[in-house]
Amino acid sequence: MSETELPARIEALLHAMPPVAALQPRLAELEDDRCCLHAPLSANVNDKNCAFGGSLVSLMTLAGWGLATAWLERRGIKAEVYVADSQVKYRVPLYDDLDACAVFAEPPDADAVLRELREGKHASFRIQSEVRRGDGRVATSMESRYVAVVSDRIGPE
Amino acid sequence: MSETELPARIEALLHAMPPVAALQPRLAELEDDRCCLHAPLSANVNDKNCAFGGSLVSLMTLAGWGLATAWLERRGIKAEVYVADSQVKYRVPLYDDLDACAVFAEPPDADAVLRELREGKHASFRIQSEVRRGDGRVATSMESRYVAVVSDRIGPE
């Protein structure tokens, strides 16, 4: 899979999920070590006119999922990536559009991950996500663990 | 506010939030110590044909919010209730409709809560939420802290 196809594939997966499409997310950034999603406040607003906590968690969870999925696909592995657990802190309300970014809490060890998956084991990723306000303050932050399980290999062996 | 108006008010608040309405939640149970929401899998499905993690967290968060909001309203307090932090464990995939239930991790001390709010302080609630599968296994569980701040008093003084 080429670098140009990967963002389109991730974005198509997002929009194929009804509860995700409703949040109107856009893949804003997809690097090997960082994935960011943008979504309008209007589609994600709560009864207090700020961002709904569930939307914040959804977008942060998806940014982490996109990060791990793309990292694996770039290395020729098509895997199912699941979030396993999360610790969320809602720090200050967000009255802006939502920009959720995810990075690895520690860089994955590619050799170890590929070996685990080749042996049919789960590979694990620790990911940190956050949503910042326009003024730079962190509105919501999340530390999560994701697990990947190989579905089938893609690309040349 | 009467006991019959309260569930209708909670449900109207849910459906007034665009990202919540998209999940098609229904208030299934609202007791003084328990609040449950139901939502169809079709509106909450992910790319793996099971319940999307963000939907699970959204519904558990809303069930807890409904529990605390209703508990306060029954005691004559109209307060803004915010989720402050959450620890989520995604245990097993859910291929059924979503039934999210929230209970107090410890029964609130009504006198203490009312005193804190009357003094203009935050009141805090510890709430446990979970989504169980049809076979009784817990698919996802969450421990959260919510804070309430008085907006204005309702009902007779």
C-alpha cells in the first residue's frame, strides 16, 4: 500500500462506522508517529454548548487506532487493532472544534511487534491522546493501551 | 419536578445533543440508585461488526450523568453535571445491542452534597458503569468521577 493510499483508507474506515460518521471527523495528520483528527463542534456539542465527553473520547480513541493501524500497515501488516483500556481526564471544557492527536507513549519496537504477530500473539501499543483548545490548554487527555491481532498479511513478503 | 416528568426531561436532554442522538439511545431505567440506557448495535457498530468503543464510553458516561442529574433533581437541585475522569476497561467485544447501566460506587451523602452545593462548591460523585452482553459477561466497564455545580435551584425552597 502506498503512502498516498493509506490516509484515504483510514478515512474511509472512519466514515464507514455510523457512530463515527456522525461526528464528522476528518483525518488532519497521519505521520508514522502521530495521527490527528479534526471534527466540528456543531456535530459534537453537549447540553452545555461545549464538546460532549463521549465525542472527545471517541475522537481520541480513533486517533490512537489510526496511529497504530497505519504504523502496522506501513510495515506490511494488516491487523485488527482494538483499544483495551483507557484513562481519561477531562480537564477544561472545550468550546472550539475538536482536534484530537495521538502519539506513541513509547516508540514501538518494530522487531518485537512483528515477531509477536508472526507467532500469533497480540502486540501491544501504549498511546497518549489529547484534545487541545485554541489557546493551547489541554481540554482532555487519555492514556490507552491498544492490542493488535493479525488478520492477514498484505504486501510483499 | 414530578417523578413522571424526570425521565422525559433526561431523555429530551439526550436527544438534544447531536452526537448523542446519533447513537439512538433510549432511557431504559431510571431509579434513584441506577440509570440504564439502551441503544441499537446498528447505530453503534465499528469496522469489526461489534460495538464501537466510543459508543460504549458515550453511553456509559451518559448513564452516569443521568444518574447524578436525576439524583440531584429529586432533591430539588438543578445542577450542571460534568464527568471529570474515567478509567475504562474494554473486556470482550459486544455483538448485541448496547445496554449501559450506571450505579453509585458509594451512596452519595445527601446532607454533605447539599451543603457543598449550597456553599458554591463542587459536589463529587463516584459512579461505576458497565455494558453487559446477552450472556451476562461484562463487555466494558468504567469507573468515573463526576462533579456537579449548581446552576439554579428548582422546586419549592
